[in-house]
Amino acid sequence: MLNKQHRTSITLPRGTLDLTYQTNSATNKKNNLGQNESYQLEDLLGFAQRINPKRAFLFVSKVLGRHIPVAPSTMRDAFTDLANLVPSDLPAPVLVIGMAETAVGLSAGVHQALQTRYPNALLLNSTRHAQHSDNNAEALLTTFNEDHSHASQHLIYQSTDTITQEQLLASKTLIMVDDEASTGNTCVNVVTALRDAGLTQLEQVHLTTLVDWSLDQENTNQYTDGAQPARMADRLTGIEFHRHHLLSGAWQWTDAPNPEPITMPSVDTTAAGSQALGFTGNWGRFPTLNSTDGFDNYLSNFQATFASFNSQESFDITQLPKKILVLGSNEFVWLPFLLAEWLQTTSQNLNADTNAIVKFSALTRSPIALGGAITTMLSFHDNYGLGMTNFAYNVDPTEWDLIVLCVETSADSVDAMWRGLNNVLVVGPTI
């Protein structure tokens, strides 16, 4: 799988990011001719500056649908291509775990693709939203820290179902899914926390990322996908460690002379907000076999809301406008992604002249400076009632005929900025 190494430098206001990287010839990305080719750096990433004193730069994914609007089909291809790098015949039970907030949709997409080979694999995402229903108030399994993040603490919940919980604790293979790895520290923190919480039978860990920048933490001569680097293995004693990624490399950051000081907004909380979470099923905040649980209800909510919005007696797909942006909100992105995918696929089944252009992105608590891959920024109050600022990047509302803003709180929890736009349709959950 060895490919030629490339080098490039990215200049940002607070310094310079020097990259050494190589593509992965094992990936199955299709070009315009339907031929297999490797993902290139420009296919996967742009770059921007964090508003974060812990780390000055940000890798901005072009396939994740988080900070850059992306076609659902492009996202699905990346999910599947990444999942296909995970080997078959792994020791069961298998647990797929995703990192909030950026990778909760990615993890669900990888999990769904893996279920063709591992139908009994569990999905579990970390969260920064404390769960306080009667059934789940004491279901916290463990916590861990993501040291460089703008919101460092993560919560991981266990299952209230006895059989599911037994399977979780018996996990032998952990597939940790994230958008990128830059030091490997988060992976170590997750595995350590899970082992301390009772997952003592883990035999293998597979760090599965769109891009892995942590290979300089290991033997930089060993770039073969799936290899067991010695240093990470030393940090995870007794566990066989593997990496899978669409692109890999190493980075080095050099501060600019006298960089301006950074004041980061207050976004580091795992509290429950004042706005109640409505019912959206279980798409991974608790261990689940079926990440699509709740989608049928959410799709029905969208159809009813759109019909009312468009003065229809009932939902009519042919009445969809030409350009549609579906926005998830914070960690609530998987069901909104499935909605965007449904809109894209359903539209394509109609006459080609009426095909809608559908893209997906999300609101986020991540503070990012304008510049580089971030061309526009909207800021507004969060819909969870946490009293923090949220952001939408690279979203100009005037460029879209319809923006479908998907939330897991009530529709009236959304900032008045959104509700004041006549092309924004807010879809809430079943209350």
C-alpha cells in the first residue's frame, strides 16, 4: 500500500503547518470514469485556524458534512470506503465507537457499512450532552478527555438493556472512528477509560479515521495500512493495534512571530441544557445495533412540516425546490444525514429536469476563525439552552431555495435568526 510521499505547507495567521503525507492505494474512490483511485489531499481536506489556544490549526473535512456542505452521496462513499479498509474475521463481539461531536455521523455510516460483514456489531458514540431521563440518569459508563479539543470532556453511556450491556462489556474488537487522528492520545484515552469501565476482554483496537496524522508518533518508515506500530502498542499493553485511513502522514506546526492572543468562547460543558431532548430514537448515544432507529418518525415529521410550510394538503416530493441544504445540529447529525440522503435519492428517481441539488452540513459549537477553508460564519444562540454560541460555516442562506434545519429539541428552541428567514424549515422531534 506504499505510495509516494508528498509535502506541502499551509500558512495561517498564527503560524505555518508543514505536512508530509501519502495516499492509500487500498481505497476504492471512483473517478469520473468509474475507475478506482486514491483519495488525494485536496479531495479530503481544507485548512483553517481554530479559535483555541491549545491548538492553532484545524483540518477541515470536505467529505464529513460538518463545516463544508457536502452532497450526501459523497459522504456515503467516504463512509463505505473507510469501512471497507477494516478487515473481515475480527474477534467478536465488535464495538464501533465514534467521537462527538464531529464524528458521530461518520461512525454511524461506518457502522452501517460494516454491518454487511458484522451484523451484530454495536454502535456507541461519545456525547457532551448529559442524559437525564428516568431510565438513563444512572447509565453513565465512563468519561474521557480529548486533550486538544475546544470541549475536552466526553461522556460514554451504557445500555439499560441487560443483553446489550453484556455484549458491550464482552467486546473483543474496538473500532474507534474519528475524522482525524493527530497524536493518537485520544485513542489511548478512550481505550484506557473503557478498560477501566469493564471492557476487560478487548483484544484488538482499530483506529479508523478519514485522515491519520499521527504516524510520526510511531516508526515513520512503517506506513503500511494495518501495521502494528510499536509505540502505540506499548501505550495499549496487551492489545493488538491497527490503523485504517484514506490518507496518512505527519504534521509540524511553527508559530508565527508574536501571534495575536486567542480568547476562546465558553463551549466546554457536558451539562444538560434547559431545552428538553425530544424522542429521536437511539442512533448511538446508547449502545445500539440499529442506528436508523427513529428515522421513519423523523422523516414523517419532515414531510408533515414541509407540507404545512409549502401550503400542501399532504407531502408532494415534486414540490421540492431546486437547491436544498439540510443542516444537522451539533451531535444530532445522523438522522438529518439520512433525511438529506433520502431527499437526494428520491429526487434522482424523478424526471432529471426536476432533480434537486441536495447538500448536508451542520451547526456546531466549534469556534473557527474566518479564512482558508472557512469563507463565511453565522453565529447564534444554541438550541439546547446551554447559553453558548453556536456556528454555521460556509452557509450563506441566500444561496439556497430551502434550508432544512434539523434539531432534537423543540422547533421553537432555535435562535430567532433562523426562524426569521423565510427559506428555513425547522424540523423538530416527536415530543
